[in-house]
Amino acid sequence: MSKRRDRHGRGLRGPLALPNQLGVPSARPPRPATRVAFFDDAVDAAVDRVARQCPDALTGTSIGVEDVPGFDPSWAQGRVPLASAVGATGTQGPRVVLYRRPLEHRAASRRGLRILVYRTVVEQLSALTGRSVDEIDPDGLGDEDDD
């Protein structure tokens, strides 16, 4: 009888061999570690794509991210905004703010979140600049993910 017992019939416990310095480490695909990092990557990809297709739409505009919208619930009428576009004021230029949690809540997958973030950025820039959505996104609202 061995020194190690299989008390509950679950088989061997632990590794069969000790780690070896000469062994090949397991390769993991590069992925952002957290949901926040993934969302930031999706925003960066969306802004880069808009900058390639219509760089004039981003001139002087800053893009920001907040977790949730800070607003008075009485004017929202039961709806939570995904983003907000604020025109230029005397001290600040135009800006688009994306709300991470509402966007994540509406997306079914990571790929869907990337598409939703891109569509939201395009729609907010369209509202802010007065350009059509087709002018900012001539490919048709990013139905495919080119990453």
C-alpha cells in the first residue's frame, strides 16, 4: 500500500512531475487581465479606427471613460445613457464620455462589446460634429471586428 491514500476515489492529487527549468512553458494568448483593461483597449481601438477613416471628426475632441453616469435620475425617465457628447465651452473643447458599466451590461460578448463601443463612439461624434454617421464610418457601423 502506498503512503498516499485515495480517500474519496477522486484520483491523484497534484502534479505528476515537478516543474523543470528546461521545459516549455505553456503559452497563453495575450488578453487584458481585467474587464476595465479590455474596455480601455476597445475604446482605443475604436478611436484609432475613426482616426484612420475620418481624422477630422476627432480634431480637438477628447474621449473619456467613466464607470457610470453621474446624473439626476429624474430627467433620464428610466433610461441609462451609454455615452454623452458635450460641445465646446469657453474653457474646454468638445468631449465624448463613454460609460463603461452600461455598455458592458448591454453587450453579450467581448466581440459584441467592441462593436458596441465603436458604434457608440461613431454616433456620439456624429452628434457632436454634425457629420453623418456614413461620413465618419463609411464601412457601415463596424459590423465586423477588424482586430
